[in-house]
Amino acid sequence: MENALRPLIVIGGSVVLTLVIGWATDLLLRKADGRHHETPLWGLLRRARVPYQLVLCSALLRGSYDRAELLEEHRDGVARGLTLVLIGSAAWLAVRIAAAVVETSYARYASARAHRDPARVRRVRTQVELIMRVVTAIVIVVAAASMLLTFPAMRAAGASLLASAGILGIVAGVAAQSTLSNMFAGLQIAFGDMVRIGDTVVVNGEWGTVEEITLTFLTVRTWDERRITMPVSHFTSNPFENWSRGTPQMTGTVFWHLDHSAPLEAMREKLRDILRACPAWDGRAYNLQITDTTPNTILVRALMTAKDSDDIWTVRVAVREEMLRWLCEEHPSALPRVNTAEAEPPRSRAGGRGAAGGGAVRPAPPSLPSLDKSRTGRA
């Protein structure tokens, strides 16, 4: 009877004690989160209650298993299994706690600097995410190595593995050259402030926003909701445009091909009125000038400013649409036109060949009905 009750008491007591301690800890974290609304640390730590209870349960079972006298013939196997569970759950708990601390530190920093220096906040966010990935990778490697060392065969082979570590390192470096270069490129991007999460970039002719940065790849979300994934080494070895570098303020342009008689002064006044009615214009500057001319048209450029790339796009399309509507309604003659009138015949010169010969000057042939000289099309 005692041999049957002892394992049940040990296992049941370990489970019940784990649940009680886990419930008490979660209750304390919930009360701390209710008192301190300014920090998300306590709420984030509550996400670690599952690995926390798993660590407690495996530790209690591992410590009391020898006294349970359960499965004597499989004592070593069960003990090793509990040890592996303990190591794995401890690594899981360490990652959750590190993530909670790092995310809390970033939240405090972002709340203090979000309005003063948004570019710096994006840079810190990129660095924090990459640091968390590095920490997670290190914890996983250490946990896996610790699990392997629990097997006697692996401990016996440790000396030979260490002796050949140099050769294996060279072989691994050559085999994983591209992977290692991407990892170092990811660290270079994070701490070199080349590109950050949330930056507006133009890569290979594609305009979008940086959505995710890892140690090996980077994801750009385009304006039409597509995702472009490329290795981070591409950004360290190829040129690209970063519209959020330094300050997000931008200057945009709109071009029109117009007739030479276009009313430029009236267009400048209309541009001013359009921009004043556009909420996306930041009010810094605007201008309208002729930048080029051809035998049939002139090229008119309007210049305007906005606080970021999204607003400059809104301002450009608004100015282009409103100005064209106004020209069509108020100054249709300013739009480009194609001249389809017939050329006039050359006039006979006095003393020409006909006069010199003594003959009468030949009258000009009757002119053909001329086409309408008004414009028949718009460029």
C-alpha cells in the first residue's frame, strides 16, 4: 500500500504545489499591473506563467523522483527526461523574461521620445528586435548544448569535438558563408542606422515601407500591399533610397505640358489656393516655373512640400487634378493643341521670273477650303 501511495503523493503533491504557486504568482503580478499602469512589465511577465509553472513542476518532480520509487527499471531514463524538460522550460522562461524586460524598456523610451525624435525611436526599435533575436538564439544554443551534455556518450565525445573545433569552424564558415554574411549585415544595419523599421525606402524601383528586419532577411511592404523579401546583405552592398533618413520632410513636383500662351501668374495664384485648401501641405514652400520648352509646348513645374512621403503623394495628386480641372474650365486655350490649318501658298515677288519675261503675273490658284484652325486634340 505504501509503495502505491508514495508515487501518487509525490506526483500529485508536485502538481498541486505547482498550480498553487503559479496561481499566487499570477495574482501578485495582476495586482502589480493594476497599481502600475505606467509600465507594461507586470502584464508582460504574466505571459511567462506557463513556462514558469513547467519549470516548477519539472524541478519538483526531478528532486523528488528518487524517493517516489516509481519505475525502478527506468529510473535513469525518466530522470534524464525530467532533466531535459527542466532545461527546455528554463530556456523558454528566460526568453520570456528577457522579452518582457526589453519591451518594457523600449516602451518607456518610445513614450518619452515619440513626439520629439520619431526617427530615433524607429532606430531603437530595430536594434531591440535584433538584440532579442540574438538573445533568443544564444539561449536556444546553450539549452540544446546542455541537453546534449546530459547524455554520457556526448560527454565522452566532448574532448574529440573540442580538438577538432578549429577544422569544423573553418568548414562551417566556408559552407555557410552567405548565411554568416547576412547575419553580420543584419547587425550592421541595426547598429549602423542604415535602415530602420518604418522607414520609407525605394529598392529596385519599388517604393514601400520597411516592415520587418531579421538577422538574415528584410521585408518591405509596398504601397499596393505586396511584401518584398530580400537578404539584408543587399542593403549593405547595393545603393537604395531611404526617404526617412534624417528628416521625413519631402519636396514633390508636378509637371504639365501646356501651350505657350498659358497664364503663368494665374496658375501661381491657383496653386497657392489649392495648397491652402489641402490639409496634407505643410506650408513650408511652393513654386511654379517653366523648366523646358519645345516648338509646340512648354513644360511647367509646380513644387510643393509635405511632412512625409505619404502626404507628399496626396498633395501631388490633388494639385495635378485641381489644376487640370481649372485649366479646362477657365483657360482652355492654355492646353496643348495641334495646328491642322493648311499652309498658305507663297506670294509672287515683284520683278520675278514672270515679270521679267514680259508676261502677266499668273494669278494665284483659288485657295482650298481651310480646316478649322481651332485645336482638334489635346496632348
